[in-house]
Amino acid sequence: MKTNFKSIYFLAILGFFTACHKEQSAKTGQAGKPVVSKDGQVITLSGPKESSLFKVESLAAKNIEAAFTAPGRIVATVVPSVENKQQNVVLFDNPDLTATYTAILQHIINVNQKKIAVEQRKATISRRKAIINQRQAELARYQELADHGAATGKDLAEIKIDINNEETNLLSAQADLTSSETELADEKTAILEDEAKLKIAGFNPLQIIKAKASTVWSICDVPENQIGHIKAGHTCTLQFTSFPDQKFTGRVEEVGDVVDNITRMVKLRISLINPSKQLRAGMFAIVQFGISQGFYIAVPKGALITVQGKHYVFVKKSETVFERREVMIGQQIDDKVVVFSGLANDESIAITNVMQLKGLSFGY
């Protein structure tokens, strides 16, 4: 009887300690789970060991520079003229541009000639008017003499004929002036039309005309969203397919005035010097620009998550607490993404195991 009682007592004690052990184990397991609060915005980890799984990076704004590249090609070269030492020859890769440029040169010559003709016509008109005024003064004097019997009617008639002839000459000179002015206006209009064609192709006619020999122009098409970062006078590097081991330095001469309606590209004209005459019209190149984006915070691409079109990072608030933060981002530069708003200097964000934090924060 005593033995049975002892056995029952032992089993009761064993059951008690077993239950306590299970309860303790359950409590320990519960304590190891992260706590998510504020609709997933705040994640509290169980301790430093779990927190160490998420490496962080401290943030600081700095000048962001990007190497932007775009295809380009040489569209024109300038060489000395054999016959006309005062005007260099421009060799285009496009025959239509050659014809347009040649037409502009001829129109400029015509304009200068028409200007001279207009001035000559104006001088002729002034001379005719002066003669008419002189003849009219003579007519008045002879009329006075005739009134006193000192001049004949024949004298008066001859002067009147002279006046009529000069008035006819004046009308003819005025008609010639109108014709010359019309021709001058037509030549100027033709220049404007041809200038527009060259400008659409990326050229400034006046700069082409004044260009020195050995000048080379490359045209580069750049997306309109990059134009704000590239200005006339900026330098760039060109690497040509024909010379893969050489790099040439160019200067942005002008940014185009027109955005292509289909491609949304803007033409840049880049000038470089070709003293050794290696470069020829039609050669292709890769053009590289160093573009300053300004002072911004940039975060690793892997630190960002995107949910329903919004971008987030996880900011470390304390040793075991991460906070989900919405950010506004810009373009990606290498492995970094520019952040315009949402983060501050000296904050730290998670850069590893970010998808686990996303799962805890959003529940998936």
C-alpha cells in the first residue's frame, strides 16, 4: 500500500515538473518572435542576436555624379580650301546638308549683292529727286522771266519736258528699288529656311562658316530628361569604333532647340580638333558625359522595396527596432538609387535581408 502511494506521489511530481518545463519552453518560443506594430510600420526584434542579421548603412548626402553615355557620329569636318583661302570647305556626311550649306553660302553672297543694289537704287532716287527739284526751281525762275517778257514759251516747254522725263526716271528708279528690296527679302527668307534645316540637324550656320580648319563636329542624341544636366561648354569624352584604344576630348558647342516629337531626343553638337586628320565624317562613337546630379542621399538598390508603386526603406531606430519609411527616389546610378526625400543625414538603413523585413512589415 505504501509502495503504491509512493509511486503515485512520484508520478505527480514528475508531471508537475514536465508541465512547468513545457510552459517555460512555450514562453521562450514566444519571446523569440519579432513584434510588429503600428500597422507594420515598426518592427521590434527579440534581441541583438536577431538584429545582427540585418546589416545597416549610415547615410550622408554627397555630390552625386553619373557617367552618362550616348551614341554619336561625326557629321562634318572642316578642311582648307585649295582655291579660296578665305573660306574653308565643310565636308558633311549627308549630301542634303552639303546642298543646304552651299545654298546658304550662295544666298549670303546674293544678299550682299542685293544690299549694294538697294543702296545704289536709293542713291539714284535721291539724285533724281534733286534734279527734279533743280528743274522745278528753274521752271519757276523762267516763268517769272516769261511774265516780264524775258523768256519765251519754248524755254518753259523745254524745262517742263525735262521735269516730266526726270519724274519718269524717278518712277523707274523707285520700281527698281522695290524690285531689289523684294529680291533681298527673298534671299533672306531662303537663308532662314536653310538655317532651319541646319539647326534641326544640330548645326549653327554662322559657327560653321567661321570654323577653323581641322574642326570636327559630332552629333549626339540625348534624352530630354538629361538635357538639364548638360550645358554648352561642358567637356565630354569620345571613343570611336575606328580607334577603340584612343579617347578624344570634345566640347559641347550647342544644345539643340528642338525635341524630336517621336524619340523625345535632343541633338547636341560636339566639337573637337582633328589635327592629324584621323577622324572623318560618318565615323561612329560612344560619347561619355560626367553629369553632376547635385547633393543627395543615395541608397543601395537592394535596400529599397516597392509595394503598390510606393518605395520604402527600413530605418534602424535603436538596437532592435526598425521603422518602415516611405521615400521619393530618383534615377539609379551604378548600384545606388538617388533619394529626394524621406531620409536624413546620419540615419541608418537596413541593406541585407530586407525582404524578411518586408514580409514582417506587410505580412507577406
